[in-house]
Amino acid sequence: MTDDIRTDEPPDSKRKGKHQDRRTIGPVPNLEEHVKSDWWRGIFNHLYLKTDGDVVDDQRITEKEIDRFAQVLHLQPEEKVLDLCCGQGRHTLELVRRGYNAEGLDQSHYLIQRARSTAKREGLSVRFREGDARRLPYRTDTYDTVLILGNSFGYFDSVEEDLRILAEIRRILKPRGRVLLDVADGEYLKERFQARSWEWIDGKMFVCRERSLSLDGQRLISREVITDVEKGVVADQFYAERLYTPDALRHLLEKAGFSGITFHEIATESQRNQDLGMMERRHIVTAVVRKEWSSAKAKGQERAKHVAVVLGDPAKPDALKPSCTFDDDDFYTIDQMKAALRELAGYRFSFISRHDSMIQDFGKLKGKVDYVFNLCDEGFNNDPRKELHVPALLEMLDIPYTGSGPQSLAFCYDKSLVRGVAKEMGIPVPDACFVTPGDRTYDVGMKLPVIVKPNAGDSSFGITRKSIAHTIEELSDVIGSLRKTLGYDCSLLVEEFLTGKDISVGIIGNPSGYCTVLPITEEDYSALPPELPRICGYEAKWLPDSPYWKIVSRPADLPEQTEKLVVQCCLALFRRLECRDYCRFDWRLDEHGNPKLLEVNPNPGWCWDGHLAKMAKYADLSYSAMLARILKAAEDRFGMEQERGLREAERGTSLPDLTRETA
């Protein structure tokens, strides 16, 4: 079949993984009718490593292939290499073992996790990222060599999509950088593919395959029926791969701006030596990009708004993260944000993330930037209690910035204070009891079960499946456990455990100008085992191996009166708590469908796959356009002139009219 996944998964499925349907559909007269355009989303999993393991999971074969690739490229240790569509990272890891400066990118979350696990087990320092080969999260002129190996080219419905990949490769390569493609010999396979075959994968599993040419003769359509002798059929899957002839591939590379195109031979080995499919006969194709170094300044940048983006410090510990440090997912998230900002015309962005020099760096910004885009939701020195310190420093220096001020951040960080303000305004909140560090007896005065959470906190830290108490004895145990984890000086909030829908409301804008309420979302807990409590806590946000990772967000289905009440309350709280530019509100319905406020997030997560971005997506607002809306909200608040650059940015990112806007 293939080597590694190469493609595009939507954000919500990227981390979740989709199980194959275990039923077979029986005989089909036309294989092509059953191939989905996005077939690659669910096919690259543990079964792929079994069906193709004789080629793609054999260390001896990998070592021989790296020998060949290094020879063809005259690869040097100091060169920077990207293994694009790296799958489980077998080639990347072998390059690093040999001392090469290599890293990998693939869209398959399952395979990337396998790569990271192998690197960690072997103590190898190598970065693996998840991403789309058509929109690479790397700077222009970065790599000396880009590899696409194991027949990982040609998965899309159109040649134009493959051309987009080559164009991105050309962009990230340095002048005179090289690309190497390891692709099937399409000319050979058109005439000699096996229409039907079957083979044993191991002692308990076998695979039956059917193949045919597509109607236009340009793709090989394949079907695999995988059977376990004890469980029966475990997968019945269809896929299609483009058959490139040498002439067609040469033409495509030339169209993408490559020259010096050379074809080399490579043999395919297999322990089973049965049906090799697309790997039966391959070419190695190398090409060179001849271009000038990209200019440091883009045309028209002299008139662009200069915005400094402030972030958390990747070099410092972060106690809220599972590994207590920034990992590859964090760096990928930052890359996605930077890529989205690059799409906005009329702006020039610089980035500040070194907190040791932040005070001095802020001092240098005055008069040199239009304003600061404050995305430092980790807090100063990655301390969430110092989240307010960043805007406080900017205010002392009289530098405009996006987002809420220090007073608002201080209020909303304390859940008990927010509850008090909401109750004063007549906004419904759950019954709750405040537990001080010195409390040793607990008369909560409310119906059990309850949920125990830190009164002050971020990123659901301290909220897990073990946070629910059904008896006074369990409550005492939960409080004791949290104190051991968080510290004995931590105040806690014991709150009635609501069992209705778990909803979130996002707002972009300001009461004094335009104010957009994004579509309300709810958490879908249907994939959770029935014995687990329905909460979206730390496990759902940070632990991929947890069953809570299966939770997804979807548009909320609420009665009209309930939705109207929730929106009105959010807008009132937005004003009262002095939130600015954007904010997120979390609510939960009780067993009777009555909404109650849980918390207010005045500096909510801005990442590409976070709750706010999901809400924006449901409003047909792209990630880039969402960021543009936040910038526009701040600029309106500053009283900045609405320049042509922002209007071009909005047109360029297709900003739609959203469903609910208030003056």
C-alpha cells in the first residue's frame, strides 16, 4: 500500500482518531465509488503498521534506505533535513541516530505519537510535529533538504493539491536546497498491478486486496479487507493513489519551480515478499530549487501596523502542563498562530517570549510598535498567578495592548469572587461552599454529589474524574488529595455537580463598539464510558491516552429562551467584570435544564484548536479571521483609524457576517 500518512485532518479529529467500521460491505462492482476524498483520515493506525509492516516497520530495510538516500543526496551532518510525511518517524529517527539534524512532520496523530514515544525511549533529541503538508508551519528558507519517502505522494483527488505541497517545499527550502521523492513507478503499476491478492499478516490475521484503475486511468483504487481469525473482519477500507509516470512527475516538479531533476533506482525488500502493492517498484527523484533568499521586509510593510505578540516562555518550566515544559504540541500551536497572522495583510508582527528580558524588551517597544497582542495566558514566568503582571507592565509603560486589564484578570482568576458578582447581578450560579486552607470539617450544606476544584486556577488544573464526591467521606478524601497535589495553602470551591449540558459562550468585541457573540458550543460526552463523570477537566485537555480525550465540542442545541438568557447574562458580565476584546464564559445546565454560570475566562485560550476557535469555525470564521477580529476589536477600542490594511486583511480571510451582533 503505502508508507506514511500524508494529509489533512480537521482539528477536532486530529487528536481523537477514528476507528474503522468492523463490518464488510461484501462484493462491490466498482471500487472507485467507495473511495472517499478524505480516505486518509482514518486509515493510518495500528492496522496500517500490521498490513504494511513487512516494508514500513522493518529496521533493516530502513537502514538500507537511509544508506541509499544519503548517498544520492551527498547528505552532510550540518544540513537541516525535514522528513515530510514522516509517519511513525522511522527514517527521521535513523537519520538522528546517525548524527544528522533531522525532524519530522505528519498529519497522523497516532503515527506521530509513535514517533515521539520511540524517540523518548531511545533518548533521542528530535522534534516531531503534526501538520498539513500543503500548509507547512515553517519559515521560508529554513531547510537544506526535504524528504517525502515511502510512496507518500499522490493521495489527493487532484494534481493541484500535490502541486501545493511542492510549492510549500520550495518555499521552506534554502536557495539551492534539495527535495527527494520516493514514489511508485506509475507507468509500471498501470500495466502490472495485482487485481486480487491475499496474504497472512501474522499468525492470526490476514488481508485480502482488490485493485482497479480509476475511470480516468490516473489512480490505482485499492480495497483491503482485514480479517482476524478469532474476531472476524476488523476493517474494510478503500483508498486511491495517483500513478505518476516519470514524465508527469518531471513536469510537475518543473511547474513547481524545481530543476536538476534526476531519477535513481531503489529496490523494495520485504520479509513476507508477497503483495507489495504500490511499493512493488519505485523511483527516487531528486531536484534542486534555484531561487534568491527571501527579502527581510515584504512589499508595503513600511506602512503596516507593527504589532508585538507576547507569549509564554518556552525555555521556562510550566507547572500546568503534563511534562511541566513546552512540548511539540505547544510549538506546533505557536507555529499555527504565526502562520495565521502571516495571512493578515497590513500588519508586521514581532514576537516576545523570553521572560528574563521581558521588562527591558517592553521598555524598547514604546514608540516603535502600534500596540501589543497579549497572548501570554501562561502568565509572567509561566506562573498563572502572574497573568495580570504582563498587562500591568504594559500599562505602566503606557503601551496599548489587546485583551483584559490586570483588574479584570485578578477578579476572574478567583472563582468565588466571580460567583459573588454574578449573584449580586441576579445571574444564576451553582450552590457552593468556599473551603479555606485551615478548614478541617466540611458542612457543605448542599445536596450531593459535588465537585471540588481549586478556587483559583487555569487550564482545569486539579479538576479530574476524581474530583467528584458522592458522600461526606469521599468529599474529605477529595479535599485531602487536592491539598497534597496543589499545596495546603490552596483555597478550594465545593460546588454542586450539575449533570445537564456543558456549554461555552465566546464573545469578540467591546460593549462600546461592535460585540459579536459566537455560536454557543456544548461538550459531547457520548463516547465516554458510562461509569465516568461527565466533566471537561484536565484529562480532556492534556492527556491523549485518557478516555476523556474522546470528548468533542459541537454547536449547542438549546431552547430559545435558555440561549437568550445565557447570552444576556454573558454580555452583562462582560461589562461588569471589565473584560475587553474577547472572552469566554462556561456554563452548565442542571437536571431540569436551568443554566448556571461556572466561570469567566477574560484571557481565554487562543490556540487554533481551542474552544474559541471552534466557536469561530461554526460561524464560518477561519482561525486567521478570528485573530483579525480580536485585533480589530482592540483597534476600535484604542480609537485607531480603520486603515485600508485591516479591510484588506478581512477581505483576504473572508470574514463573514456573524449570526449575532450587538451594539
